[in-house]
Amino acid sequence: ASTPAASMLLRDGGATLLVTAGAYSLVRAFDALTERRLVQQSLSRKVVHVLSGVFFMASWPLFSNSTSARFFAAVVPFLNCVRLLTYGLGFYSDEALVKSVTREGKRE
């Protein structure tokens, strides 16, 4: 049998993976819509920003009430920040991502 602490760690780890995948999928969906010109770049950027915040707040109940849950939850925006930095600094290239999250379509 698992301990309550181990159960909470497993729950928080699973929630982190699920929310990270959801956040990635949200951005990817708008990348695709922008790439296919179904959504304007400026609208895509705004909707991604608004929905990302709403999605993240809506995901909070997936995490446990343990003190460590806040650190697991913080991993999601941290990974997204790292992702945007790697593309913004030119380590990787993804024009669809750049177009969906920037005003002018420039990675910088």
C-alpha cells in the first residue's frame, strides 16, 4: 500500500504531465490554425494568452493540497517559458509557433 505522501506526489506528478501536455496542445492547435490561415495571427496570440491562463487556473483542482503541489504546478509555466526562450533565442525554429504567439511574427 502506498503512503498518503507518495499518493500525493504521484497525483501531482500526473497532473503536471497532463497539464503540460494540455498547454502544449493548446498552443499547437493555434499554431495549426494560424498556419492554415483559419485564424489571424493577432487573434491567435490573444486567444492563446487568455486561454493559457484560464486553462492553468482551471487545472488547479487536479493538484493535491500538499505543500509540494505548488512546485509541481509551477513546472508547467516554467517549461512553457523555457520553450518560448529556446525558440526566441534561435536554438530551435518553429515559424508556426512564432506566428501564433508574437505580434510581428519575429522570433525576437
